[in-house]
Amino acid sequence: MRRMAWQLAMISLAALVAACSSSQNTAQNCTSPEVSCSFTCVDISSDSKNCGSCGAECDAGVACHQGICGCPGSQTYCDGSCFDLSSDQHNCGACGVACDAGQVCSNGSCAETCAHGYSACPADAPEFCAQLDIDPNNCGGCGVVCDGGTLCSEGACEPPRDLRRLGYVSPATMARLV
């Protein structure tokens, strides 16, 4: 009787293992942009243990951005996030270096005013310096964000040049022309 119970248990275990291995969690069971990695859905564009592909782990303290270990562009990884050390009020020039009240982070140094060509944002309580003529997050003014694939050009959100060559005129440009 014990032998039969043991055989039944082993057969059940074998069936369970076979079922699991034949019905592995596949990418089609995950919701985009996630993919299946070891029976778990993960976003390989931002998961530091599966960065760019399953099992590709970033070094300790390094973030995964767009499937690549590290920060985008000229940003630096500080305490779990990426920052632009040239303009971040709380990580100015180096991680953890905060500017005093009334100062802005300009070109990686805490200063009373912004460098030439930059404007203090927000104007009423400056925290950072921005190039309002080209910064897509501060286009023409602090906090004015270009969206929908537009770029900041001369302080206005504009479509990429390829669209302008085809005759597209943005509402901002149209308003300036009228």
C-alpha cells in the first residue's frame, strides 16, 4: 500500500514537472512591454536583473535604462536614479552635493545665477538652470514640455525638420506668423 502511494506521488510529481516545462510562461502570456524570464514577466528595458535580455544583470548600483545598463546620455546614477549633474539642485557636480537655498546648479556648480544662455527655473524659487531655447522640458519657459514627438527650437515646440520640409507648420509657429 505504501509502495503504491509512493508510486502515485512520483507519477503526480512527474506529471506536474512535465506540465510546467511544457507550459512555460511565454512572452505571449506577459503584457507588453514585459517578456517572460524564468516564469516571471519582466520589463527588460528597465529591470536591472534582466537588462536587455533575460539574465543580463547590471552591476550593483547601476540602473537599466532602455535595455542598457547605465544612465541615458550624460546623466549619472546616484542613489537609485539618474541625474544630470550639471543642473540637478540636489546632485550638483557630484552625487549628493546639494545647493543652498537661493542657489542654482549651473554647469555642475552651485551659483547665485545661471551661466550665460541659461535661465533660472522656476523663476520664483530657482532650483536649476535651463536653456529655454532648446530644452524640451523647459521650452520657451520653465516647465513647458514639448510632447507628441516635437522638439524645442528657438523656444517653441516644433515638429522635427523632416516634417517641416513637407510643409507642416506647428500651431506655435502659425501664431507667430499671424
